Amino acid sequence: MWISHNSASAFPAGACHRNSLFGLLMGLFICTFMLIPALASSADTSAPQAVQELHDEWAEVFYRVPTRQQPPKLEIFLAQTKTLVQRYPRAAEPLLMQALVLCSLAAADGGIGALGKVREAREAVSKALALDPMAMEGSGYVILGNLYYRLPGWPISFGDNKLARVNLETAIRLFPDELDTNYFYGDFLLEQGEFQRALPYLEKADRAPVRDHSRLSDLKLKEELKQALKDAREQHSKRANFFSQFLSIFQKKSRN
């Protein structure tokens, strides 16, 4: 995914992914953006349409509005997701949309306050999985997997590579042929230095077709795949540790 030139950070997603809190959460945003149209599994059939409409508004802000101007609009979306959660208590999709908005806010705000928002996002996803683990093609497991391996562990946050592996392996078991489940599991293995294991999943993701209902997101994920495949084949990863990046961001904010 590319950040618009009117954004505060006009860099490709791969660069963002390696150099900031915003980028480290980008994988979560991409996976949720890709999975949001897959709404047919809800127990309440009116919930998916309401979530889709909110998602469309969110996408306009996320992709077109400069990052520093996003928080007020995202706060409105967050209030709307809470209303949807109350209106459709048996549906998982509003909770997953709430997690998306919370992580968008975490990225837009940055700094140490972002960690509280991603904790709330984890709680929302956990509730969604309890309602319907297959909702949005099992995206809850992909979201949790990304959070667990991209965030620092205790005492800073709840990062946990073992739980990341469990969630991403669950996603790949439930949906073995999807572009997103293969990409994010392969990306996780790449981060762990398991290059030979990562390569088949990344290659499978590369072969997966671009879907009509999420063409933009799929094409941008295909761009991310190019670097991931290169790293796996050359058996190295240039991506830095989240904890060191987080401290760097926090120190910069403290000096401002």
C-alpha cells in the first residue's frame, strides 16, 4: 500500500513497515482492508452492510486524508463502531471493524498512547472470534497474529511470538489458499529467520489471484510480496526489531 503524497509520510508501505510504528501496524491495516468485503458469515445479515458502509468511509479517510488530520475523523468512526457493536451484539464484523479503527488511530497518533489502542483492538478481535471465528474469512486470527509478532512483549506490550504462530497457523489451516493468510504467515516465518519455511507460503501468496472486490489492496500486497520473496530467497531480512524502532520513535517525540 502506498501512502498518498498529501500524507505526512509519502513512502511506500515497505519502507514504512521497516521504519515506524505506522509501518509496523500497516500489515494489520492491509489484512483487514482486504478481508472487510468478506462479510457473508455473520449471524446477523444486516450487520455486514452497515459495516461495509462504514468501511468505505474509513477507506476514504485512511487513503486520502493526511495522517495528522485523520484522528478527529477516526474518533467519529470509532463511536460509530461502538453503536454497531451494540446494535448487532451477535455479529463479529462490527467488532473487527472497531479493531481496524482503533489500530488506524494508533498509527495516526503514534507514540506510547498507541499501545493502549492496540490493546483495545486485541480485546475487540478476541470478542469477535468468540462470536464467529470464521467471520471475514478468519481475519481475526490474522489480525491477532500480526499484533502478537509486531508489538514488543511485556512489560511494554503483549507481543508474543508463540501466540503469533498459533494464530497465524490457525488462519492458514482454515483458509489455506488465500493471498492474505499465506502472505502474513510467510512474513512471520521470515521475521523469525525461518527462510526456507517461509518461501512456499510467500510463493503461494504470489500465485493467488487478485480479487475483484479488493483489487487495490491485493495489488499493493503483491508489491509487498516482491521484497518478502527476495528476502526469503536470499535468506535475510532487512526489517528491524519493533522494540528498537518503538524506542526510537518515543525518544524523538520526547525531544519535540
